[in-house]
Amino acid sequence: MKILIALSALLLSANGFGQFVYTDVTYDVSVPLGNTSDFISKTSFRGMTLRVGRFVTDDLAVDVRFSWNTFYETKDFETYTSEDGISSVTGKQFKYINSFPLTAGVRYVLNSSSDFSPYFAGGLGAYKINERRDMGIYYVEDMIWHFGFYPEIGFIYDFSYSVGLNVYARYDYALKTQDATAHSYIAFGVGLHFGD
Amino acid sequence: MSLLQSVRRYFIYLFFVSTPVLFFSCYPGGIEYYNESDIVVTQYDDNFNFASNQNYFMPDTIHHVVEEGLEDEVDRSYDDEVLARIATHMATAGYTRFESDEIADSVLVDSANVVLTVVVTSTEYSGIGYIPGGGGWWGWYPGWGWGGGYYPGYPWYPGYGWGYPYTYSYSTGSMFIEMIDEDGIDHFEEVLPVTWQATINGLLSGDAENTQWRVDRAIDQCFEQSQYLFN
């Protein structure tokens, strides 16, 4: 987070809020996929993305992005038995995944001079993923840093002076590590875009 | 910088600060009611032949483990119901209970194949590798000496896979039901071979109105997930 703030400050201070700098603040709805879906199958309605970027050409921008996507699911009072069949535990499970991507990326904008600007984007970086399950007073939590990447498509619709609507679909993929499986989900975002 | 640009800058800063705060305020909750915290854990010795050891002795008292200098925080109003319910399940599983008002308990224990003890913690415990107050009930046993509630022969959570195989944390009011192989008791090494064990965490804590329902559900669940007892 400190890195994001530092990079954001750097980007913002480069040209003030001139025409080459933009910021996006969006709300995310995320659909879990793969291993993420195996752990929590429910769609997440708790998510956000903060992004600061700067155009290096008329059509191409670089940016840094921080997101927070929370997945949550409860299970009924169920029994789980160890593989050898010797131990069994019954209880109500509460499951959480908190994903914190911190990435750097590029954005290629079509029709950058018009009010409606579709774009393609992609990037890579670190994904901190906290996977937790609670049962009674017990909990098990893995907090693992992953390397990950994202492709994204979306558009900006400028509806006022330097303020626009940002809508996108982003596929976040955090690669597996030695201690954790891969995670993936599609985030659908809507929010505000500040900048020309 | 124009006024409009200044307003816009502060507006963006406000967004950056307020969005995470708003988001955090929507963070999903967890346990809301006592019954959502109930956990029933069972395990058994898969080398023990339950089918051929179906005579059992169970004391008519639940041992409450109370730390020295503290008072018993768990009331005994559920004790009779707990013992009766366990006895009912044992009978259903085909076990015969040895009980008598005239014969000494020690004689009944010697005659039985297994001994079933019920222990309740009156204090919150956490640590590694043993059950608090273990063996406390066995104070009647002639010549028995316990070293701080240690179960040397206890098969602790083998292959559990939940991330806490060698640690424990029991709330006040946690209940332990333990089946001990009478023939395997080692008086010299002070080993109690536990062949089946059920832990119900925090069952008797709090004063929730539905405690009786929770007690019944938990004890039923102990046997429901221990079908190997029904041989």
C-alpha cells in the first residue's frame, strides 16, 4: 500500500492534474474461477479498485493499480473427515478470501480524443491473497504473496469536464506458489474516471 | 492552479480515502450466535476392536476441571441429561453399561472392557499437546497418580489437516468424552489408552437459552460421526 501511495503521488505530481494523468476509483463485483471457486463459489460484491495512470503517448498509458476483493461464504453445520478416516470434525464454517493485487500495467485507448474511449489493458505484479476459514474458535489462515497478471477491457465515457464513467471486465490471475494454489476471478468494475 | 482544479483534486483525494473506509465497513461478519461456534471433534484408535469390547463403565458424575484457586464456572444442571444421553447412544450402539449401588466402582471398572469418562473444563485453556485436566476424574483409582493431566498415550489429532494438529484451545465449558481401554491401562507408566474421544468445544459456555438443544445436538453428533462404535 505504501508503494502504491508513493507511486500514485509520483504520477500525480508529475503534471499536476493535467491532461496526461488520470485516476480511476471503481467498485468491483468479482466472479470466482478455478481454485478460488473451489474454495468459495459465491460471487463477491465487496471489491474496489484504485488506479493512477499517465499517458505516455496519445493512446498509450501506464498505470499502477491497487484492488481489494473480498470473497465470503458460510457453510452449514457439516462434518469433515480426515483422509485416514480417524478424525472427524463437525461445525459451521466461515470462509474468506481477501485478494490484494498491486500491479503495474499499460492501457491502450481507442478514440482517445472522443468522449467514448474503449480500451485494452494489461499488467502484472504482486497479489497478496489471504485465505481463511473459521470454525468455532479455530481458524486457519494462509497469507501468501503470489505473482500475477491481468488482462482487461473496458471503456471511459466522459460525461463532464475531466470526469467520466469507467466500466470494465478484468481477469485477475495469481499464479500458484510453493505453498498455495493459483487463484483467479473476473472482476466487473464500474466507477469514476478523472482525467482527460 | 484554478479553483476548479483544486476542487477536483480534493474530490479525488476524498474518493481515495473514503472508498476503502466504506469498503471496510461492509466487511463480512462471522459467528453471531453461540450455536454457530459449536464444534464436535471425534477420533479413534483404528487398531482397537470395538465390537469385542462392549461392556463399559461410566461414572455417574461429570468431572469439572477447575483450576486451583478458581471457582467452578460451569453449572451442573445439564450433567444428568448429558450422562443419560450418552448412555442411550451407547446402548443403541450395542454396549452394556456396568453400574451398581452395591459393588464398588473399582470392581466394576476391572470387570468392564472400556471406561467412559466425561470431563468439562471450567476455564479457558490453550496450549500444546494435551487435554486439560486429563485423568482428573480418576482420583478414586487406587494408587493412581497423575502428572499434571498428561495423557502419554494419547493419539493427538493424527493427520488432521486443519492447521492445528498439535495445539488446542478450549473454551470454558468444553466437554470431553473419552473411552479408555481398561485392559490397556498401564499403572506403572501411567498411560491411559484412549480408544475413542469426542471433544465438544465451548458447549456449556454462556447462558444461551438454547443450551439444552445444543447439548443434545452435540452429543448426538458425537455418535453420528463415530459409526465405528456401532459394530
